[in-house]
Amino acid sequence: VGRRLGDVGEHAWIAALRRRVGRWTAGGRVVVGLGDDAAVVRPGRRPLLFTTDALVEDVHFRRAWAPPRVLGRRAFRVAASDVAAMGGRPLVALLAVEAPVRLPAADLDAFVSGVAGAARRAGARLVGGNLAAGPHLAAAVAVLGESPGRVVTRAGARPGDRVYVTGTVGGAGLAIRRLLAGRPARLPVPPDRSAAGVLLATVASAMIDVSDGLAQDAGHLARASGATVAVEAARVPVAPACRRALGPEALIFALTAGEDYELLLTVPAARERRLAALVPRLGCRLTRIGRVVGGAGRVRLVDPTGGTLGLPVAGFDHFVRRSRRSSRTS
Amino acid sequence: VGRRLGDVGEHAWIAALRRRVGRWTAGGRVVVGLGDDAAVVRPGRRPLLFTTDALVEDVHFRRAWAPPRVLGRRAFRVAASDVAAMGGRPLVALLAVEAPVRLPAADLDAFVSGVAGAARRAGARLVGGNLAAGPHLAAAVAVLGESPGRVVTRAGARPGDRVYVTGTVGGAGLAIRRLLAGRPARLPVPPDRSAAGVLLATVASAMIDVSDGLAQDAGHLARASGATVAVEAARVPVAPACRRALGPEALIFALTAGEDYELLLTVPAARERRLAALVPRLGCRLTRIGRVVGGAGRVRLVDPTGGTLGLPVAGFDHFVRRSRRSSRTS
């Protein structure tokens, strides 16, 4: 079984980590890496992007769903996704972990390796963190990134803009639904959309990452922009596995399930040709799914004839006791 | 009783927070504050300092010990202490919270206000965060700061340097011991040593904040520097309340109790006059407590005649099952 954290001790574990991780923190803009009071990063001239996201055991994942290294990779990607959604790339990351005293020390090693490896592959470095005892495994990853060009907020969408989404939606939610039901499935690791985000930021008027479900995140973008997002039902790139498994229910599921970590963006019509030239370099699919229209910040789901379909308002909300899988029609 | 988080919902709570907190994020170097995917901070020319620290319910505090606003203030100060210990001041902060569904929404409001207010008073801004459901209240605060002058690590102490500590030690640990025993006491809020840290960094060869106990943190500094820290027992500024309550045991308690969040630093003899000139501007007491000597990175406690006293090695360790209040003699 190996030693548990309670046998090793916090400080001994951290000391062992420091000996191992030199290569993780070396290079890039890091002047002082893991092991002092704070990491020191050389400043640049570009706007800094600063965000945090958390994974909590039995809320966002169960430990049996994936090896600790995969969970660590996931913890980095969900935080870095917010940097990509502003048009930036991650520079450095911090990891605050709560871990049970009985957790095998090797599991925590692997979890931290997963975070550090995902950071490294994204061109970033894990430069510090915190370890505390707690009743379950939980991790908050803070990412400092920078924008090489334009910073894109949620607030710039204007009537007439086209709406796009990267990748597909519904596949990650389907896998998690299966895992929650005790069926075999592979816990999805969010895609790394940093490179795509930087490219798309050169033309986007607004951008957000899809974490709570496309419908809900489009609503955040619509409200911030003071415009309405009209999503064309037939254009939504529902993941093939989701379509196969859920049939006619796949669309609504894919719009509300969340966990996709794709980018949702709006592009003014005048920039469509520039966008088309970028597509081959994105490294992922890009689908036009609708357009921005006037009206208060809302989301409308429209059928091919232009009629409005009932749109579920539900998406993931930690504190509302409806199932994240259920949906209400507004 | 008021509404609980489960009645309000994550997104509604965050929306209400955004409406309230404009003034928290305005000003300073913040271009985009709370409410988008990531905060945007204008870059400067100074080295960036990046750190995180966490408070976990029933590990670091109990909810009954203090109002939520005081706990929030504490969460910011323990993280900002690491920036001060590098000679920097905080610019922006992120707050990742886990909160029970049954927590009164007003308690979370007050907790966040405590974080934001402490940040503001330190010249920083709370610019974002994350809220997740969890079995208990836990908060990880990430702070991005910058160094206006020299960055001071733990690793620069050399034989011949003098050792100093700000404030007093043992008072915070005593209060927590009383609270743990169910006796009335005031949960100490860590001091804001940002201004002192920036000044002391102009002369210090090494610096660390005292969070796990002076003996243990001096050990971290000694190991990083490859030198030994000799602490003169009679010079340690034990908090008067601690001395009164514990008598002859006060010194060892104060050296191991932790929670002080004072600064421990070493200063080359050649900079002692510059240090003396700074003292009136520190805003806190500064006490010389020993000196750096050769030898492997260790801590020695010496009596007034130069003899070595038994020094407890214990300090706070999350995963080792000795009481944080007990101590072993090495």
C-alpha cells in the first residue's frame, strides 16, 4: 500500500517534492520556483490574467473515477481554461491541496505530477502551493497568465455578431453521468484551448469557456454584453457519443451538461474572413452555432425555421438542489 | 436565520456579489476585476510574487471562534504574509471557497467582505475566485504581489549575520490553545507586515514568515541557506500574555506554537546601521534574537552563557499525529 501522508508528514512530503521538481519550475519566466515563501516571476509588458478554479472530491469527481495523475491534469486544465477564454496563455500556477491524513503519499505525488505535467505541456510552470489536512481531497489551482494580444471579456458581443464554439459539447457530461451511475467511462480531461484562445482573441468580440453548460455560459456572455444569444439548434456540435447514447434528448443534454471546457465566442461579421484564415491553425473544430441579436441579455434556442424552442435554464449550480442532469424549461 | 446558500444558488449568490463589490476591485492596477473568466492586471516592471495559503475549518479554525468577517480577514493575511516575507506588497488576490450548502448566505457574504476589506487595507484588490459546495468551510487565497526593491529569499543567510524577528511570538498560539480548550479568547488576526517587509528587504540577507513556529521556520531558513541559526533564549520576544500564562514554559511554547505571522530575518553586520535607521518606520517592534553561525542547516537555542539548550523540533505539521502543542527535545 505504501506510506500514507500521516506517516510521512507535511514538511517531509514537501521537502521530498522539492527535491524532485526542479525541472518542473525551471525555465520560462520563473526566477524563484517552488520552495520559498512565494514564487518570483519576471514581469513582461503584456496584460496579466489571474484566475482560480477548484476540484472537490465527491462534488466534481470521485477518487475511483481516474488515477490521481489524471485528476491533477484535470485540476490544471479547468483553471487554465479561464485564461484561454480571455485570449491568454498560462505562465505559472499554484496548487492549494486539502488531503486526508490517510491518503497514500504516492497518490498525492501523482496528483501533483499531473498538475505540473499539464502546466508544463501548456508552456506554464507549477511554482508553489499549499498542503493542508482535510476530510477529503480538494484542490484549488490559481493560474497567472498573460495575453499576447487582445484581452477578450464576456462583455463585447453586439447584435449582428456570429456565435461560435470550439470542439463538441455533451461528451464530457455524458461520461460523468455514466460514472455517477457506476457504469464504466473515462473521466474526460478538459482540452487545452490556450493556443486556440490566443488566435480567436484576435477576432472575437466576446469569449467565455463552457464549464456550466453551453446554455448557461451563453447566458453569462449575453448578460455581460447586454444582448441576446440566439443558438440554432441544428448547428450545435453535439458529441457523436452523446448523440448515439441519448438520441432526441442529446441536444438539450449537451446544452446543459457542462464540463466541456470548450470556448464559446462571438465574432463581428466584418471579421469573418480573418476568422476563416485562422481556422486551420486552431488545432480543433470550430462551429458557427448562431448569432447575437438585440434584447436583454438572454439565450434563445431557435429551430431551422426561426421558431423559438423551449430552452432549459439549468446548468451546474453547486447550491441548488436540482440534479445537474435535470432541466427545466423556461 | 436568513437564507442559506442552498436557497440562493451559486450563480445568484455570485451575481449579487458582483453588484456589491465594484468598489473592492476599482483602482490600482486592475483592468478587469471580479466577474469575468479571469481578472486582468496591468503589468509593471517589478518582479512578481505569487503565493497561496489556505484555511480549513476544524483544521485551522472553528467557525464559532470568530465572526465570518474576521475569518476572511485572517485568510487574506496568512497568504499576504508570504509576499511580505519576500519583501513585496500584495497587488491582487483570488479566493477559492468551499462552503456547505446549509451555510447562511450572509455568513459567506461576511467572509468574502473580510477578505476584500483586508486586501483593500493592504493596498490590494480581491479580483476573483471560485465557489464550490463542500462538507465544510475552506478557503484558499492566492496573492499576486510585486517587489518594489530587492526580493529576499530564505536562502541568503551567511555566518556572521544577525537574526531578527518582528513583533512578539507565542500570543497567537496561546489564544488558539485557549480556544481549542473551549475557553474564551480572541482569535488573533495576523498582523499586516507588508510595509515592514518591504523596508526590511532593503537590508535582509534572508527572510521568512513565522507560521509554523519560530523554531521550525528558522530551520527552513537555515536549511535553505546552508547555515545554522543560533537563537539566544533570553532575547526571544515572548508575548507578555504568553509569559504570564505559561511562566517557565512560555519560551518553548512561543518557539513552537506558530500562527504568529511575524517576519524572521537575517541581516549582515555591515548593514546594521542601515537597519537601525529603518526601525522607526517599521510600524512594529524589531528584536535581535541571535546570529547565524557555520554548520549544516540547523537551529540551536543558546543560553546566556553560550551553552546549548534542548530545542523542540515540533511545529505545526498537518499530517503528523503529535499535537501541535506538544514538543519533543531533539
